[in-house]
Amino acid sequence: MPIWTVRIPEGRDEVVEADLLTTEGGSLVALSEDGLLLRAWAPGQWRTVGHLPGTDPGPAGTPERHREVVVGLPRP
């Protein structure tokens, strides 16, 4: 299962193991292959998401190095 990092406003990285990450109404959600919700971040509570390279291939064929794949903007 792919491993992702989610940068939160305090500058820390949260690590989550999930098959899929998606946004919904400004929220970020991590889902298992079966569609089970593994973790969620509220709007304004996450900044960037990156894929950690490892044994799993990168999302959508991205190269095997850490890079941002989703960027969240704080709400005014």
C-alpha cells in the first residue's frame, strides 16, 4: 500500500498508508482499496501531500522520489 506524507499547518508531516487520497469540499481523505475511510483532514488543516518512494510504484507513474502531488490552500 502506498505511503503518503501530509504537511499540516504546524509544519509537521503526518504519515498515512492508503491506496487513494482525494479531496472533497476542501477536505482531504485517505481511503483503503475497499473504499474505507482511513483518515481525514479538515479544510485549512493540511497544506501539501507527497508520495514517499518505496516498494510501491508512485501514483500515476510518478518518478520514485518524494514530490508534492496535492496542494491545499488555507481558507480566508
